Amino acid sequence: MKNSIFTKYVLPFFQWYALLIVTAIVIDYFLHRYQLISVGRYLGYLGTFIIIISFVYSLRKRQIIKSGTPKQLLALHEYLSWAGAVMILVHAGIHFNALLPWLAILMLLISVASGLIGKFILKKANETLKEKKQELIKKGISKEEADNQLFFDSVVVDLMKKWRTVHLPVTLVLGILSLIHIFTIVMFSK
């Protein structure tokens, strides 16, 4: 069980996701307990700013900026996005009368989940494919024959790499809903 797929990849996904929600609830609890509810508003600003900073990874990946290694910037993206999401969840609180923020939070939760899936599940698929290929080569099968035997596994991994087709549009919708939320707050605040 120590090295099982569940323990190595699925459990960390659920742990990070649960930690996100529990951390937001605990912070919100203490803000309410010590009557610091107004801090939540500023956590929304800070969380949004932190998530925007995390997009340095996307800029590097698309070669818009040249500094930083993609691996380090990906790790920074993952942790900053997670921390920003916690702050935004605390900022959102529970408001049953506001549809727009609920839609934005739903997109935020889906975006975080898809990001964690990309982090943990895709990583496992890539590792498994490499391990299978190495095992076949150790058995004396040529590299080309190993590639032929693993063709369908390679196709599956390539399809899994398309998880971004969920992550990117959801993140875009989150950004649009956030901008609308910010615009309406600025327009209608007293």
C-alpha cells in the first residue's frame, strides 16, 4: 500500500483539495471570531494579485518572458494559485444572495481541481508510460517495437495531456467573472 497509485497520486490530490477548503474555513472562522471580517475584503484583492503573479509560468511557457526555469515557475504557479484560491474563498464567504460570486467560486474550485489533476494524475501517467517502455527495452525489445507496443498507452497519455482543454477555459471564465465582479463592485459601491 506504501507505493500504491492511490497513495502516491490520488490521495495527495484529495489532500490538497481538502486542505484548500479547510484552510479557508478555518481562516474565515477566526476572522469572524475576532471580528476581523473586513480583512476578508482585502484577502480578495491579495488573492487575486497572487494568482495574477502565478501566471508568470504561463508567460514563460509561451516564451513571452525568458527568465526562470519552467519547472520552478510551474511549482511557483501551483503554490501561488493554491494560496490565492484560499484567500479568495475566505473573501467570498457565504453569500446566498449573490449569483455572480458563486459562479466565480465554482469556476475557481473547478480550476483548482483541474490544476491538481494535471499535477498529480498526468505525472503518474507519464511515469507509468516511461516505466513500461524501460521494462520492454530491458526484455530485449527494440525501442521502435516498444513504441509500437505502447502506442495506445501513448495515445492515452497524449489525451490526458489535453487536460488543459478544461483547465484553461475554466480559468478564462473565472477571470471574466472576476472582472465583472470587480467592475460591478466599483460601479455600485457607495
